[in-house]
Amino acid sequence: NAGVTQTPKFQVLKTGQSMTLQCAQDMNHEYMSWYRQDPGMGLRLIHYSVGAGITDQGEVPNGYNVSRSTTEDFPLRLLSAAPSQTSVYFCASRQGNDNQPQHFGDGTRLSIL
Amino acid sequence: AQSVAQPEDQVNVAEGNPLTVKCTYSVSGNPYLFWYVQYPNRGLQFLLKYITGDNLVKGSYGFEAEFNKSQTSFHLKKPSALVSDSALYFCAVRDPNTGFQKLVFGTGTRLLVSP
């Protein structure tokens, strides 16, 4: 059981480049989310999805796009990378019941030069 | 809006001693509370949760947490610390009254258990 799988694990980009962070889950979870983790700031929600075809913004959505064409996949796109987007990105999924915990991937460590 | 505070950036404890990692929260309704642990270069792993019922909840790896509504706290505890417990711990709160039930995280507390 793979759980939540994120690729790549590491990436270095130049300012202005675009890229897609991949996230896939095999637990048939309805809800999926993207977070970024920065020192001293905990995890902040970027975008989330409550089901295939449905996405919405979190607290720090600027500079990022998402789509949810299938239940399993929830890619995060950086449109034009900026140094402020240097961070560790985590994808998470959970069942739709209110009291269920999130399952996290191991993260993508992204550096923007 | 809900919020979480973890007042200690780091907690140091000797192996075999009890440990406490503090968490206080603010939410408009009855909260759903969670603790997660993060080991180096890994994602967050779920430890335990409080939804309703008994104020003392038990979780993975011998951890437990006590929900205190009057003090709006949800401190993580373990009777006897292990060196392998050294990690980054996050408290999180979800307000079930919000549409997505967004999970809000604290800034994390680094636990260092010395041999």
C-alpha cells in the first residue's frame, strides 16, 4: 500500500521557470490538499480539492495552480517560479468524514535560484 | 478563524523521563484536534486525535494527549521518553463548522531526547 506518493523528491529551478509537482494516492480518498512548509511557519494550505473536478484556494494560493481530473491525482503547478516559492511541499489526502486524519506524502524539496 | 499555538520551539528531555509538548487552540465551536510527528526528510505522520468523548486520548508509540476545554489546550504527553522520539511535533485543529474543515497547524515543536 503506497499511500500518498510525491514526485520529484528534490528539484532546483531558475526564476521564471515552470514545473509541476506530482501527487498520487491509492486510498480512494475524496479530499486532497497541498501545503508548503517553511521554517517557523508550520504548514500553510495552498490549494485543496474535495473531489474530482472540484478545487479551491487555501491561504497562500498565489503563483500556483491545481487540477483534479481523477480521484487519485492532484498535481500542483508553479506558473513562473520565484525565490519566495523555495520551500518543502507536501501533498495530503483524507477520507471525506470530518474526523479523519490527513495522510501525507514525503514531500518535494524545491529550490528556486 | 481557528488558530493553534505551540509556545515552545524546542523541548529537551532525558531518556526515561516524562515529556510534555504544549498546544493551545482557538476555534469558534467544538474543535477536532490532532497531533502529528515529522521525522527528518519525511512527511507528517498521524499520532492521535480528539473528536469527542474521553478527554484523555491515546495514540501511537505510547503517546497520549489531554483535551482541556476550559484552558483550550491539548498537550501531548508520554510517561517515558525514548531517544527515538526525537522529532518535530505539530498540533493541528479543525473547526467542523467550516465548509472544508480546514486543518490549521501550529508552528511545530522540536523534541530532543538525550541518552
